[in-house]
Amino acid sequence: MDKLAIDGGTPLRGEIRASGAKNAALPLLCASLLSPEPLRLANVPRLNDVHTMQSLLSQMGVALDTSKPGEVTLSAERIDWPLAPYELVKTMRASILALGPLLARCGEARVSLPGGCAIGLRPVDQHVKGLEAMGAAIDLTHGYIHARGKLTGAKVVFDMVTVTGTENLMMAATLAEGTTVLENAAREPEVADLARCLAAMGARITGAGSDRIVIEGVTRLHGASHAIMPDRIETGTYLAAVAAAGGSAAVVGADPDSLDAVLLKLCEAGAAIAVDGDVIRIERTGPLAAVNVRTAPHPGFPTDMQAQFMALAARAEGTAVITETIFENRMMHVQELQRLGADIEVEGSSAVVKGVAKLTGANVMATDLRASACLVIAGLVAEGRTTIDRIYHLDRGYERIEDKLSALGARIARVK
Ligand code: EPU
């Protein structure tokens, strides 16, 4: 199994390019199920989760052309198997995103229940409830969601903000008869990116990016081309790495507007940020200040950046309180940070992080995607060598992380 070896202590300098967003790519790939005509996606990140989703779609009968780098053309002329089997869903919860489009297009879908995952229980009751409101008959048997029926427009009020829940129902509603209104919808930029693509396919959607989305169903969607938005979490992770390690760098091809909460917190931590079009420059030469963080749905501070900010706080001057409000078990990086010498106490859903003068390299284990990113950042500032095991988590969501960090001057290598 691959590991990452990092020799910390080098400030980061240079320029890197943001990749396409994982959490936009996954629903966009599923959107191809909605039309018999080809959907061409550009700026597709090379990630394990993207490959898993492509395998899932291919098993259903979708033809994929991946011959051009960074592009995928998906043709769902026929869907032979409206099925997402347990073997794939258990490796990637986002497979649930196939449910809405399959049901809307085929009148039937069978998708495995995702079950628990490392960062929390993560039920899918809101997806199911919404589809039932739209007229689907749903059975939960043998670990599968079996949905059938012709969808009609409905009003859905989500009990909590759910990103993939919003995306699933928005996709399903594009082909439903009549108008669907989604209230308390997720405002994440990836929802708006999906809506742009669906609109290019002929869907009638207003309000995506707000908490009220209205979808007027149409009888058929057509082919389209869409460039996937830049990955705001990947960008934020590299910016946090520069803030932690010190130095001066730029991320080009980024989407600064999707990162307001993160950029403000980086400034509070002592970094200077300058935005110029799609370029975000960051410089940190002075001391690193402790900043409190409380995760919240967009436009609040993203849960997907919580772990990276804990690595920052571990080396900052002062004490930071980091509170996770979205997932119940997203603090697994704490124990690993402690192995590097961090002073952290967890009280309920908050971590009290007292900054220490130095972290020291050690062997650590990645437990989930963003926890892994946190350990990479900690390794970049720790004295000596940090070796991170189980980096397959990183490969799910960061494209060539060691190459990008090496380009910034980090001493990082993948070892077999
Ligand atoms: N929830 C329910 N019932 C539902 C749906 C959600 O109780 O039917 C709860 C969840 O258990 C959680 C909260 O609602 O406590 C929010 O979950 P949400 O549904 O928004 O999460 P998700 O859609 O499964 C997406 C991202 C995650 C990101 C979250 C929150 C994708 C593919 N995944 O997950 O990304 O953390 O939104 O922003 O878009 C990551 O990239 O590392 C990652 C985990």
C-alpha cells in the first residue's frame, strides 16, 4: 500500500492549478443518466471517486469516452441495468446520486443503502422522503432502496440541509411532470454548477444556489457540454498548507467566490490574501494566529475544511476552538495530530486546540479524505519526517497531491 513521506519545515513558494471539483463531478456524471444524448464534461479531475462513479455508470450501460485527457463524454442512449450494487456503493456513498436520475429516466431504480461511513451515520432518509413526495413507491429490502413509479412535481421541505439530497431531487425533478419546489435546499456552489449543466441540457431550473429551488419538469433532456467548476476544497487545502508552512504561493484557475468563509479565516490566521480573477495569492511570513472555526452549510465554513484548519491551529499562537456541526464523527484526525505533538482536547463536537511551538514528525494513519489532508499539512510543518499510511483516502479526492506540493517546494514523496 502506498504511503506519503514528508520532510517538514520548508516554506512553500510557487504556483499551482486548481483541479475540477470532485463534489461537482460526481453529480454531473450522474446527470448523464437523464438524457439519451451525449453529455460532454470538461475539467474532469483524475480521482479514484470519479473512476468509481464511471465504473458504476458503465455497469448500467452508459457508454464512456475518456480518450481526451480531462474530458469524459457519457452516452446513456440505453440504460440496461438501473442498479447501483452494494459492492460499489459501499466504497463511495455518492453512488446514491444515481437514484434520482435513474428513477426519473427509467421509472425504476435499485440502489444499495450506503450504510455507515467513517465520518458519521449519514442516512439518506431525505432523498427517500423527497422521491416519495414526488410519487415514487419505495421499498427498503435486502439492503437496497427499490424505487418505482412515474414522478410528478411536489413541494419538498428538507429537515436539514443536505447537499447530495438536494442534487438527487433536483435531477429527478427535471423529468417529473409539473413543478417541484425544494425548500431548505443546499446552497453549495456544486449544486449551482449542477443546475447550470442541467439547464444546458434543457432543464428549467430557477433558484439554484439559494435555499429555494424551483424545477419545472420537461419531457426530455438533450445532450450538452459543461466544464466542471474548480475544486474549492482542494484550493482551500493548498492555501491552508501555505498558511501553515509559511511562504508565498498562488492557486490559478480557482473559484474565489466559492471560498469566502475560508479566505476570511486564513486572513484572521495571519495570512495575506489577494484575489485577481481566478487567481488566489497567499503569503504568510508573520506569526500564525489561532482562529476559531464552526462548520456550517454554505456559505458558512465548510466541514470539508475543518480538519485542515485544525492542523493550522495546532501550530498557531494561542488557543482555537474548532466545532463540527455537520457530521458526528469527524474528529478522527485529532489522535493522529497528537502523535505529532499537538495539544488538543475534544469536548463533544468541539476540539480545543492549544498551539504548540513545534510539531515533530511521526508515522500516522489517514482515516478519511479530509483527515488525510490535515495530516499532510501537519507533516509539512513538523520537524523531521512524517509518514502517512492509507493514502488511498487522499487519492479519492486530491489529484496528484504530491506533485502539486512538490511544485511548491515541499519535500514530499509517494513511497510503495
Ligand atoms: N443527512 C441526513 N439525512 C439525509 C441526508 C443527510 O440525516 O437524507 C445528514 C447527514 O448525516 C449529515 C448532514 O445531513 O449529518 C449533511 O449531509 P449531506 O447530505 O449534506 O452530505 P453529503 O451530501 O452526503 C456532501 C459532500 C461531502 C460534504 C457534505 C457536507 C459530496 C459527494 N459529498 O456529502 O463531502 O462533507 O456534503 O458539505 O458532495 C468530502 O468531500 O470529503 C465530503 C465528505
